[in-house]
Amino acid sequence: FLRRQPVEFEPRLRWPPGFVEVKGNLGAESASSSGRALSLWGDAGWGRLVRVGKYDDGRFADELVTASADLIRRWAPAPGPTWVTCVPSSRHPELVPDFAARLAASLGLPFVDVLVKTRDHAPQKEMDNSAQQLANVHGAFAVTGELPSGPVLLVDDVVDSRWTLTVAGAVLRTAGVEAVHPFVLAKATGD
């Protein structure tokens, strides 16, 4: 039962109060669509396998690729993604790109690694509030290389504050990507 229940998460639509660099609502030109998570972090379904892959094995199991591809096909985000990219990480630089490339292959889509880190930042779970979470990742990503045309599936391992996906999605949208559909393996229970 737990392995059949995708988790929806909504994008951030408003910059937090008290953040000086940006204010108000995210415009339609920089917002991502609603996202999906395969599991809740550590749950008895896929969540345990996600945790093992991230912290014990250093690679996500092929089972997670297959389950994720099945979920994305059932979800059928519109407009449908024509390519896949991922959120870069300094702490686990190969983990998510490896998973995202295998997921893209399973979906029959190209994987294009276009996001880069412009600076390191602390884990979002260490931040105390929304303004700190945004400040932690604001300006931390940039696009490199040529962007493919069409909507993108933006992949990460875990969504916690939603600010990482919001900022990465806004960077892609500002660079001209038509639509950004976030997908993660697990959603942290605190948001």
C-alpha cells in the first residue's frame, strides 16, 4: 500500500517576509508546477530504500528507478517533460545525477546536466525558518551550457523546505525553460 501512494507537494509561490533580495509573489514566469515524491522519508514503503541508498550504499537502487518511472507515467505532468535534469549537490556529487540519468533512460528522455552550484550551502534541515532556508540557497545555482527546448523534469533526492527546488526551478524558468516539474524520491516529514 505504501509503495503505491505518491506524495504531492506544492511549489513555493511567495518569497518569505524578511528576505531583502526578493519580495512578494514568485511570478508565473519563474514558478514551478506541483511536484511529486515517491515516498515519505524513512517510511516503510520506498522511504527506507531511499535512506539506504543515500547514506549506506551511495547509489539508489534500480527498484527506485523503476518505481519512479512508473509514478511519473501515472502522474503525467502537463505539458509533459521532454528532458530531465537534476539539482546538483556538493556533499553527494554523483548520487542524484546518476539516479536522474537512469530515470531519464527509463522514461526514454535525454538527461542534460545543466544546473551547477555557484557556492556551497548548509543542508536546509539546519535552517531555522523559511527566510533562512531561502537565504541558504538563493544565488546558489546557475545554468551552464545550452538548454534543450521543452518542459523539464527536475530531479532531487529529498525535498525538505521546498526552497532548493523553488530556486533551482526559478533559475531554469528565468533561463527560458517552458515548464519545470519537480520530482523527488522522498519528502521529509517536516516542511
